[in-house]
Amino acid sequence: MNSSSVEISSMLPNQSSESCSAETVVENIVFGGLYIVVFLLALTGNGLALWIFSRQHGTTSPSNVFLLHLAIADLSYVAILPLRAAYHLTGGHWPFGEVPCRVVGFLFYVNMYASIYFLACVAGDRYLAVVHAVRSLKIRQSRYAHTVSLLLWILVTVSMAPLLATRQTIQKDNLTVCLQLYREKTSHRALVSIAVAFTPPFLVTLVCYLLIVHSLRQGIRLETGLKSKALRTIGLVLLIYLVCFLPYHVSRVIYIVVHGHPGVSCQTKRALMLGNRLTSSLTCLNGALDPLVYLFGAEKFRDVFWQMLCGKKAGCSGAASGEAKTTHESSLSAKSEF
């Protein structure tokens, strides 16, 4: 899964290569501002989600367990966004030293792939709950979800651990460059890593949600409101993939294949580097969008959110209680996961 292990010897570009890939002032301002905005949104949403999920007592659904770990993954990435913002707002200079550079790269990939796999786990659990409601009751238990989550954390952490042991900074024109921010290696072996890390969970998520949509359209017994909620949740998760994860991996494949090819013009290299920076920045948006998944897909989070948002307003609380009542009545079936 480690698509970003850096070969320092291959990352010492000549002057012309550096001029082709240098960030402009406008790019640095836009990217720096984006990271600050996402930091504020993601910290608030995921912090609230972690607080709500951690305070749940008694039996909880596997989906909520996976969403809890998704919030932890998002917060681990949110912590490094101010550092990435500082890099851009100081004109492409990394003032924090070698170790923070390694940690930033490590947390970037741990968060991204942990998020991808936990979203796939949520999709698998929702598929079992909707399509195989009765037969899946024995395996859809929170203790199994915690075990799967632990194994995923171990897998992702071990896969990305080499980033912590490899030098990641170089000096260029009195500036310190953190290679892990956008200048990963272009070895073709990285293509295999990308395919192994991204393709399986993406296909699992896509297939599970397509099967759920097919079941809903086939007339599965589910209230109209819950069907709409299910479709909104599915659409939101697929949107996260399409906006946050798919562009980055497509861009990385194109970058690896084309960038090192002899005869590539400076203009092409600049476009490739800009695409790499842009799609890399888009991956952080999943931290701001994931709280919407909690809002649509987790009843406890939704109830507490509306209580905090509406306070004691009668109309709002009435609507929230009505939704809670409908969800409670539907919870007699495993299909009420939505």
C-alpha cells in the first residue's frame, strides 16, 4: 500500500525541473486558505462525532463502530492541515524540520487509506443489513467490527511505517522542501501499490451500494423515508470517492507514467505537478464531508446534532422527535441501519 516511499536520489531535480514544478503565489494562497477552512470544518464535525460515538452505551451497530474509527482517522489528518497551510503561506518553505515532515506524510497516507477502507466496511455492513437482514444478524456484531477495525489500523500503519524511517527533506535555494507534500517518487512500482491500496475497497464500496440500490428498486420492504435516506447516504459516500479519492489516484497514475518520460515539455511537467497538488489537496475534503455521512447514517449522531442545533425550540425538537420515532419503529428490522 506504500505508494509514497521516497527515493531521495531521484528527487534531486535540476534547476529547469524545479522551475517547471515551482508553486506560484496564487497557488500558495489558494491551497493555504483551503487547508485552513477544511481544518476548521473537519475539526468541528469529527470532534463532535468522536464525542458522540464515544459516549454511546450498550450495544451499538457495526456501522457506528466503523464511523467512530473513521472520525479518528479524519482527526489524525486534521492535526497536520495547519502545517500544510503554513508551507504554502510561507512560499513553499518547510520550517518545521525533518521529523514533522515524515509525520505529515505518514498521517496523510494513513488517514486517506484508513478512511477508504472504513467507508468500504460501512458499505459492506449496510449491504448485509439491507439485502441479508436476517442471515447476517450473527456476524453483524460490534465486537467483530472492532476486531476488523483494529486489523485495518495495523495493516495501514505497518504499510506506511517506512515513511517514518526515510529522509524526506532537501535544501533548495535557501528553502527546505518537504518531499512528502507533493513530490513523491515516480517509480513504476508505485503503480502496483496504488492499485492494491485503492482498487479493492473502491470496488467493494461501489458494488455493495449498487446492490443496495438494486434491492431498494426491487421493492424491498422499507419505509419511503428510509429509502430516501439510504439513497442520500449512498450518493454522499460515492461523491466523497469521486471528489476526494478517485481524482488523486488517477492523477498519480498519470504523473508516474508521464512525468519521467523523456521528451516531456516543461509545460507538461508543470501541468502534472499542478494536478498532483490540486488532487492531493482535494483528499483532505473527506474530513469535512464525512460528518455528513454521520448525519445521514448514524441515528445517535443525528439526534444529538439536532438537539444541539435547535436547543429547546418546539418546532425543531418536534421534527427531531418525529424522525426519531420513525427510526425507532423501523429499528425492528435490520434494514433500519439507514
